[in-house]
Amino acid sequence: MHMTENWYVVYTIPRWEKKVAQLLIDRGFTNYCPLNKVEKKWSDRTKIVEEPLFKGYVFVQVEEERKWDVKNVQGVINYVHWLGKPATVPQVQIDTIKKFMQEYQQV
């Protein structure tokens, strides 16, 4: 029997979003960390860097029975909760964010 996979949101250690996304991939978890291209200026140069659109958060898609394995991934602090339970995010909202990110390069 195939369990449905829900999308959840996890809090990460500050500035660990991309690292957490990679660690989740390494552990076999589907995740989404939308990145925004931002121009950074230093005294000697300007560079385009990719920063997380949602600072401190990564979306993760996981089956109910593996949900708690995600909390063992380094850099994951906890799930975002709603009404006392880890909040789920509908697939349509993930798709909307992906579509938006494709249409707008710099948010």
C-alpha cells in the first residue's frame, strides 16, 4: 500500500536552508527550497548570489511514517506547526511558488 506524501515546512538553522536541502536529498527526501537571485555589492565587486526566498524554511515532501526521520537531518530545527500538528502545504501551493519563480527571476 502506497502512503500519500504530504508537503510540510521545516524550520532550519539560520542560513542553512541550502545545506538542509542538500542533506535532505542525500537522505532520499524530496524537498523544495526556492532560491532568489540577488545582487550583492561589496566595495570591490558586485555578484549575483542565490538566496532562499523563505529565509529559515525548506519545504519537504515525505510519507507520514517517515515524517519524524526528517527531524534527524542536521540543520532541521522542527516542523512548522498549525493547531498543534505539523502543518501540511497543498501541492497546488508548491506548484504556484514554482510557477512564480520561473516567471520572475529576481523577486
